Amino acid sequence: MDQLTWTGTAGTVLLPLLQVALLALALALAARLVFVLAGLDAPRLPGPDGTAAAARSPGELASLAVRYSFFAALGAIICMLAAGAVMPSPVEAGILGAMAVRFWPAWAALAATFVLSIRYRRKLGLYGKLFDSTVGMIGFAIVMFWVFTAIFADVIATHDAFAQMSGLKNKPPGSAAPDTAYGWYLLGGDHLARDVFSRMVMGAREVLKIAPAATLFAFMVGITLGLPAGYFGGRLDTVISFLANLVLAFPVILLFYLLVTPEIRNTGIPIVLAAFLFIFPIIFLIVLFNSRYHTNPPKRNLYVGLVLLIGLWAYSGLAFNRDPLGIWSMQPNMLNVFVSVVFVNSPGVFRIVRGLVMDIKARDYVAAGQTRGEGPWYIMLWEILPNARGPLIVDFCLRIGYTTILLGTLGFFGLGVSPDSPDWGSTIDDGRKLLNLFPHPAVTPALALMSLVLGLNLLADGLREESLRD
Amino acid sequence: MGLFVLRRLGVMLLTAIALTFVVFYLTNLPPNLEKLARTEGSVRMTDEAVQDWIVKNGHSGSIFLRYGQWLGVVPGWTYTDEKGQSRGRCFQIGQDPALAPRYCGLLQGNWGYSTFFKAPVAGSLGAKLAATGWLMLAVMLVMVPTSLLLGVLSGMREGSVTDRTLSTFSIATTATPEYVSGVILVALFATASTGISPLLASYGLIEPNKTLFLASATSAMDKITFWNFTLPVMTIALYGIGYIARMTRASMTEVMTQQYIRTARLKGVPFRSVVMKHALRNALIAPFTVIMLQFPWLLNGVVIVESLFNYKGFGWTLVQAASNNDIPLLLACSVVAVIVVLMTQLISDIGYVFLNPRIRLA
């Protein structure tokens, strides 16, 4: 059992190639910046005799060089991963190749998603249009990669994320772990001799369990309050806006330090907050169905009854931990984190929804609805809200990223999560104490978190571009 | 204009009072007071002794009255025990209560006594704020010019390769929170084992086992050097650069499609002077607001970076105050934070009106 190298056998050829490509990329980028600043990048205009000048300007040449060297570097990296994937054992595959192999469920699911989506993209509305934009596609791929990693985390992880192996404390990436089934610590060991790679993979699950759900709740709260505030205006708007600005003026970290402490759990404040925040999805759905079907009582009663039944059942379990059947429940510290993140995010959503409603309510179709005699809630939820969906979906993506960052911040300050939790924020916090000597335990989750948020931002960018095109 | 500023100031005052009250309430919750009693008195106190300590030290009674005392609009508490010894908010034990002032709160300049620093809050917080001020100044000096340059360059020709590259860079930096970029920067530049420091050392450009930058900014408290201050400053600045650059780009692309830019181009004015003379002035109005509103964000970054790089400024103090249950210090920190946030909001509003003549406030 030897120490693994980063690139395995294929690296002997591909590494020098990669170095050359990266060097060329750096030079080309620098040259390009100089040419742009010197104003030498404009395309040449046709000459006075009408013939177009064949020669390219220096700026264009530099940008061509940037493009080719970028693709060369990318190609070298992909070859390395692919070569690793076909090699029989981690020794020949190298660390990168072995990791690429371990992620096979995520790759397979990703490939299936892309093939199906691109095949049927014309029938899939805004989601299908996403595949017309390169940026959006890259972002979507990164996000889905982490989603599938979270789903298949048990298969991908090489070790138990909590198991400690003697002798592997702070070992560098690729160290052999002789007593284990897999045999290697692909990304090394942390300060408690646990496998960094497995913790990073399991951490994806921790992060993706909370962030989207918390964002969804924040949207429910923000929409339910923002619609009437923007539509009716007046005193209601003044009061809610003042409260929203109050929360927004709070420095986030101070609020976390005040809200997410063990002591505060004893006072019951998280439960009060949860009781307040978790009621909004139920209100939202009841009003949604009631405003649409109140002319058709049997249907209305069915939908509203279902929402009430399921909603209050979940509500009793999530907010008060008193689910009679014991299916819905949340650990107290998880509830504390969740509630604080929803609380911090809701005012931002409120402001966006309120602004959109104020803009849209002046449109003709809203006036037409009012003239028809539709109720205000019908107009808000079934006329205005669907027309505000573009910016809201974009903001939803951005806000999941922001929530991920917030959760990381909580973990970084050791607030709310259990000390050995593999979530990325607390792993970074654990690793930073020995950052000078052993950077790998902290850098791994840092890169993971960064790539997930980057993916979400790119996805939002692609969606914005495509929804503007409508 | 005057009325607008007055009304804004009124709302600000109301917000400040509401926010400080919330902080006061949350820090003075019974479990926090019990913890304080045990740390100040003794760990082995019985529950009755804890309650007794809380009553004797003026932490009992209505939360509103206690908030009023802290603010300085309600007379400070006094307590005379069975031995006839008096203690109170406004005087030390053993002093004559009759000579002490009746009110002693924030409005009288009494910020309380920090149990963490073992010193009055006002003095110790002042020194920390000065340290953070230097950090903020350096961040602003790096962040503002860089982000404006990037934004203008990419907004100048929308859709060009430069635009795409710089936009991707901006998105990447906004996706990197401070605790991630800090860790990555340290791993790249400030460790002797990985990153570029061993490379530079092997070329003989820096001394062996030295690093390009220092991963701790504690020495910057005494003397700021390029070596110890670069990484903290870059860590905070990077996150803001992307955001401001994107805003500048949006504003610049909008301006570049205006009629007067086309007119100037058709008149034959060179592209560069169109950008410098016609476009820039109008494109920089919107980023001004964004830059001002970045201050509250910087506050966040400062807390993370100061704990990451061990720079003992305002953010570090906030963390220590919160984790050591130092109630007066935490309250003072929140007052400072709230004032910073509200002032920047006000300045950005007023500044926007001054810069943009199209907006008029009755």
C-alpha cells in the first residue's frame, strides 16, 4: 500500500502538458489585459478601398490564445480524470482518477438528467430553455452534481465520516489506510484522523438538507407578507416594511450569536419563532386554493381540507415536536438553526415581492381582473404572482447560495450544529486551526462550498438571461 | 429636502431604539443572567443563591425599566442589603449613594463595565474600533478602485470576451464567502508546505521556510506591513469586489445604450473619450449607493476575517463578547453596528439625491 500520487500513471504525460497550457493561459490573459487597457482590441474596420483587413488586431489574437490555452488545460484535466476512471486500481488512477471513479453514481445520474432534458427541452418551459444558455447549463451541472452527491453520499463515501483510524491524523492526501476496506484516505485525514473525502461527501448532504428547505420557507413568508403589502399599500405596508427593515438592519452574525445559542433553547424563543414562521406556508396554500375555488365549494373544501390536515400535522411535528404519529420532527438545535436562517432571509424576499407587486399592479390585466370583480387575493395570487415568477426564480437560486453561505457561517463560528457534524462550515472551522501546517482538511470543504454557491450563481445568471428573453 | 432628512432621522432613531431593545432583551434572558451569575459569583452557587445574586445586582424587575436604566432615561438601581451596605448602578460599593448621579446610562456616556476585558467598555471598545478602522480603510482602498475598474471595463463593450471573462470572475468572487477565500488564500500564499511559497523559496526569491504573506494579522495591531496585512484585506475585499463590479457593469451597460453616447460616437469622438467624458460620470451614480450599502456587509466580513486571522478589532471583540456572555460589551458592539448600518443607509440616500439631479424630494 503506497502513497497515492495526484494523477497516477497518466500524469507522467499529462502533467507537463497541463503546466504548459496553464502557463500559456496566464501569459495570454496578461497580454489580453494589456491590449484592452491600451485600446488595441477593437476589430479592424474595412479599409478605404472596401477590402476588409485580413490581419486581426493584437487584442483579438490574445483572446484567441486565451481560448485555445484554456481548452488545452481543460482537455488535459478531463483526460486525467478519464484516464483515472479506466485504470484498474487507485494506484494507477491517482487521487483525481480515484475520486472520479468514486463519484460514478453522480456522473451517471447527471448524464441521464442531461440527456433527457436536452432531448425534451422544447416541452419543458423555462427549465428546458435553460439548456440554451451555456452559463446556465454549467451552473445547473454543478448544482445537480452536488445534489446527486448528497443523494448517493452513502455509495460515494469511502469511509464512515465519523470513524477515526489510528495513525492517520493529519496525513496528506493519498495516504494508505491499511486497516480499512477501501485502503486509502483519498484526501487525507483530519485532526481527528477521519477521512476528509468522506466527510466532504457527507457534508453535502447536511448542507443540501437545510439550505433549499429554509429558502423555500423564507419565500413562503416573504410572499405571503409581500403580496398584500405591495398590493394594498397604506398603513399595513408601512408597518410590515418597518419590521422588515428592522431585521435587515441587524448585522447577521450578531443576530446568529443572539439567536443560536444553547441557552436560548431553554427559553423557548426558537419554538415561538418557528410557530410564527411555519404557519405562513399553510396560510399561503389555504388562501391560494380558497381564492381560486371559492365558487366551487366541494373542490375548495377538498383542497383546503387536505392542506389543513397535512399542514397542521407537519406543523405540530416541526414547530412543537408533538406529532402524534412521530413522523415529522426536528432536533432542537436543527430547529434553532433552521428558524434563524429563515428569519434572516424572509425580509429580503419580502422586499423583492413587494417591489414586484407594486410594479405589476399597474398593468392592464390587473385592472381587467378588478373590473371583472375578482377578489384581491385572487388577483394577487393568480394574476400577479405568476407574472412575477421570473425574477423570483432567479432570486430563489441566488438565495439558496446565500443560505448555504449563512449555514457555513454558523458552522464556522460553531453555532447550533453538533461538534462532529461533517457539514462544510464546521469542517472549515475545525481545519483552520492547523491551516498553516495541514491545509487539506480545511481547503477541501472550502472548495466544495465555493463550487456549490458558484453553480447556483451561474444557474441564476442563466435563468435570468433566458427569462428576460421571453 | 430638510423634511426628508428629518423624517429619515426620526425613523432611524426609532429603528435604533427597537434594535437595541431587541439585543437588550435577548442578552438579558434569564438563562444568560444565570450564566453571568455563575461566572461572576461562583460556579457552585445554588439556584437560590443565583436568584439572590441577580436581585442584588439589579438584573431583576421589568425588562423595560432595566433597558431604560441602560439607556439612561430611568434612574439607576440601588440595593441596600441587610447589613446596610448599598450598591447600585451609578456608584461603586462603599461610595455614598447620595453623592452619585441619579441617571447613568448610554446617554450619560456610561457604557458599562466589561466583564471580559475587566475594564470600562467605552475605552476598550474604542481601541478595537480604531484597529478595525484601519482594516476597513485598507479594504476600501483596494476594493473600490478595483471593482469600479472591472465594472467599467466589462460594461464598456457588453458581450465581448473581456466582459464575459470579467463577469465570470465577478460571479466567482461573490460565490466565495470570506471564510472560504481566507482559507484558500492562506493555503496558497501563507503556508510553508503548500501553495506558491515553497516554489518561490526553491527559486531563491524568498528565504526558505518563510512564506510570501503572514497567515496571522496579530502583528498588524502594532505595525501594519504589506506582509501581515495583505491577506486579511484581500479576503474581505474579494467578496465585495464581485458585487460592486456587477452593479457597476449593469449601470455602465445601461449608460452605453443611451442616445447621447451614440450621438457622441457619431460626431466622431474617439471611443476612449466617450467612455471617460460622457459615460463614466453617469455610470458611477448607482455604484455609489451600492458601495455605501456594502458597509454593513463589511461588518460581517470583518467579524469572520478578524477571527480567522486573529486580528483583535471590533469583530474579534464581538465574538469574544458573545461567547463569554459579556452583556455590556455585546450591547455596546450592537449599538456601534446599528449606528454604522443606519448611518450608511442615510448617507447613501442623501448622496444619491445629490448625485442624481433627476430625483427631487419635496
